[in-house]
Amino acid sequence: MSKMNKKTQYNSRELTRLLKLWLLKARNGNKVAATGGLVLLGIIFLILSSIMTSSTERSEQVQVIINNNKCSGPRFGIGTSLVGERNLLKKRKISIVNIPAADRLYEKVQATLRKVEIAMNKGWNTTDPTIIPLGDFDYVRRDLPVYKAAFEAIDVTVNKRFKGGVFNTEQLKDQDRYNGILCLSFNTDHCFPPESFKEIGLSRKVNRIKGLREIVWSKDKFCRTINSATRGIIDEDLLSFTFPCWIMPGGYKDLVKYSKDHDVNQWIAKPRALGAGKGIYVVNSWDELSLERKKMNLIQSYLTNPHLIQREAADGSLQRYKWDMRTYVLCTSISPLRAYVYNRGLVRIATSPYTKDCKNKTSCLTNTSINKKVEGAQLKDITWSFHKLKKYLNEHEQDESFDEIFLRIQKAIGMALISAESAFMKQYLKEGYMCQNCYQLLGVDIIFDSELEPKVVEINGEPSLKLTGNGKTHYDFTKKNMGKDLVAIVYNRESAIDKTQLSRRLMDWSKCVNAEENKKKSKNTFVGKDHMEYLLSTFRENIKLGGFKPIYPNPKLAEPYERYLKQLHEKEFKMSPVLSSGESRYDAHGNGRRLRLHKLVTALQDQKALIVGGYDDSEPGTLAPVKKRMVKKQVVNQVPVESNGDDDDDDDEGY
């Protein structure tokens, strides 16, 4: 029962007591007192009736707001009554950003957010930022042309590669030397000492995520990280984003048990450290599998029903070929995750028709580095653009649109990266550095089963941006435009407060918190400064997405992400009990803040969760219908053609 209802009930009992007293006085002959009392009693009755009506109307209004889905979800993750949240923020020395619900304080909210935004962006967000390339000469020569053209497009200066390619700790500290580091190397220590990340300072950006190589950027580390995150989770739908894997020789017993329980009879063996398809082979029998117990390989269950592309072979017959996909993923925050996948990439096709026993390596391995060495193989035949794949699927009567398939790709990559959050958080909390100024371009390989369900195969932290020199190929077109869109997102100097409705939506969220708690007066809700910086970055990056599509956060995928985050929370909570302060041992999910952030960012991105219609920012607090803006299409570059000269007219989605 609300405080208002309790107060009304109390006043009704008091009114009854006074009525009895005045009736007693009237019976005893005190007519003046009785008359005055009855008049006063009537006035009080009218006032209380008004209060009761107001209370009822207010209660109905609150109920209407919730029933009309203007406010949905329990407190959207964070509210003033959340037990332990303030203590946890205090322990981690994270300041609090208050969000009032009153419309008259709209400008105050904007001013508060602007202070946070200015503080988090100072340093790189200057009138003349400078980027310094570091790293191995060969990698700089390979990838720098794409980045340099992208930075020049937004008037950012890119210096020449620093002599020797490596900064020491003192050079990293030099505030006047650079605003951003471009590390182009397979190893971070070929750019600067990895233990010196903190010396770069949060005010300068670096295209390296600390700990990536140790956590996901190698086959065995990726396997270990995924196994650690998913152990104990029984929802098969949540685990379908990648393959079960085991690291030999220690994982042999678990491999045998799983294979017998799930009737697995074919596996793929991969060396831990080699790339480009080197050393990979298929294990076709239990006898062959027994030999793996003495090796140092990574073993995965083999996809026995891959989706195949049917086309004409060299002899004129129709054959079916195995294929996979290289996607480009921009990760701008790793824990909590914020990532995007580019809508163009490479489809890699095997040169030999598919066979189940995989005796011929070029029938089962799709690596371009292997298949381009096959006699007669041409790049145009073994690599397609996403757009050409889309046309192929449409022509072969696929029931689902490519948009639906691509959304599943976004989900699979998101699940894989969310699985790594806890490992990153454990490292960052110990070191006291959260890598807020880090970003990295990843190459994520995807393969599909016969139902076009995607699975993440592996993650590469230094995908090649080498150009062929033929600007008309989809190969070069993809990399050039992806580079420009990447730089535009990371170095976007526009304000999320001026260009988006974040301030207004935060106030709507605060109102919903108050409405659900049925408070008499609007009170401030609060957000930790770290989460506020995350929200500001999310909304700012979404201004300049270009060809990138959101992996996480993504309102379209909020439900499966929330289910997974809940399971990770419950598992880590049991494994690492939360202390009385609200702190949990070094994990990302045990204390519940990560799940609450997910609910909050989902509510803020999904306008329907907060309001019906849109806001007219010229009059804070007033509702206005959403207006569709007519945007004139701009031709950024000439649409490329496939390498064989066929037309490859682009569509609006850019696949």
C-alpha cells in the first residue's frame, strides 16, 4: 500500500473519532461547539475527499503508464532503492551522476551530462589531433594507407612511423607528442611495452585492447575463455554461437565424454599458435582421435552439415562447395561490451567440391591463403562480396532474408564477446585500468550450418587491410570504406547530448523509476559515472555508424543477451559470493551491475519502452509526434564491381 493510501486511511479513522466527540457535545447541550464542529467537519470531509480522489486518480495514472507499455521492466535495472549499489560505487571510487525526473530540471541534466562528456573526451577531441603510427615496418606498410586516408577524411594529421616503431614508457607519457596511437603489429610489444597501457592516459586513444591476445586472440585462449564462461550453462540455445572445444592433452577425457554423450564422430584438429590454415586436419575416427591425447592441439567438434554453395566446376558439372565468412568487427569497449560489425566483408570458398571425409584439404578448408595456391584458382572465384552471396541466396529460394541472417551473425559475435567480459574485468580490476580509451578492429570468422545458423570459428586481432591496387574490386572497396567508417565512429567529435535524445530519455527513465515505485514526489535516480560514460559513448558512436551495424548493445537482440547475462550473473554470484559492501571478487557479472546496465541501455535505446511518440527538444517535457526526415542519398564512392567484371549494384544495406 502506498504512503498516500496509508495517510488517507489514518485521516478517515481520525474523522470518525471527531464525529463521535461532536455528537456527544451536542447531546450534552453545547450547541455552539457542536455547530462549529459540524461546519469544520464538513470542510475537513471535502478536503479529504479531494485527497482521496487525487490519490485514486494518481494511482490510476501510474497504472495506465505501465499498462500502456510507456514504462516497462522493473526499474530498468537501477533505482534509488537499489540495495548495495551506492556502496559498491563508493568502494570502486566511482562517482554518481544524479538524474532528476522533474521536467523543469531538464537543462540541469544536460549541463551535468555535458561535464561528464567533456571530461571523458578531452585530449583526443582537440582542434588539431595528431596520430602516431607505431609497429613493424611490414605491418605499417600493409595497413597504414587505409587508416591514413580515413584520418585525412576527417582532417586528422597522421605522422610518419616513429623511427624504430616502438615507444618506451617515457615517450608514452609525453602529452604533447600525440593524441592517438595507431599500433600496427602482430604483437603489442612491437609498439610499446604492454604493461605501460596506463601511461597512455585516458585522454588519448589507442587501437589496442589490453589483454586481447591472452583472452581471445588465439585458438587455445579463445577456447579456454569460452569454456570458462559457458561451464554450467545448460540452455543449448545460448551456447549455439560456437563449437565445443578442448585443449590437448589435458582436455582429452572431457572430449571423449562429450563425444560419446552427444554422438560426435568427427572432429577438427588445429595447432594452437599457427594461422592461415597451417597444420589443420580433420579427425575421422575414434582411432585417429586417440592419437590426439599426446599432442598439443586444439580439438573442436566438426560441422558435419555445413551450408554449401552450388556452382559449376571446371569440368562443367554442378558441384557443391564449402564456404565461410570473414567479418570485420569494431570493438570500442570490451567490458562492458560495445561492438559493431561491418556490413561488407569477404566470403571465402573452397576450390574443391565438398567431401565428408575431407581427405582433400582444399575441399574442407576455406582459407584464401591455401586455396589461392591451387592451380587455376582465381581470386574472383574463391572470394565473394556479401552482396554477391546475398544475390546467390535469393536466387536459390532461401526462405529468410539476408537481413535476418545478418542479425544472427551479430548475435553470435555478441555472445562470443560477452563470454570474454569476465576475463577482461578480472584483469582490469586487478590493474586498476579499465581500458576506456581502447578500441580494436577484429577479424571474426563465421561458418554456417545447413540451416544458415552461424557459428564463430575464431577471432583475429590484426586482420589484413592490404589493398590489391585495383580500386574497382569489392576487396579494396570494402577495406577503404570500412576504414573511413571506423575512424568516423572512434574519432567522432560531435556531442551525444546535442545530437541525440539521451538527456530526455534519461529523464523519462527516471520518471518511470518513480512511477513504478509509486512515489509521492519525484526523486533523483542515479547512474554510476562509468556507466554514464558508457551511455554517452554508445549514443555518440551511433551518430556515425556508416556501414557498421550494432552487435551490442542492440535492442533487436536484447532478449537473448539478457537471458545470457542473467545466467552469467547467477553462475558468477554462486561462484564468487558478493561481500557485504556489494563488491564481488574480480568478475564482471556476480554483483549484478552488468545486467542492470544492459536493462538501462536497452530501455534508453528502445524509445517505446519509455514514451509513445517523440520529444520536441525545443520545449522540454512536451510530447510531439515522431517526424520522418527525408534524407537525400549521397554517393560516397563509385559502387565497385566484382573482380570478374560483373555488375555488383549496391543496395541500401550495403551487403
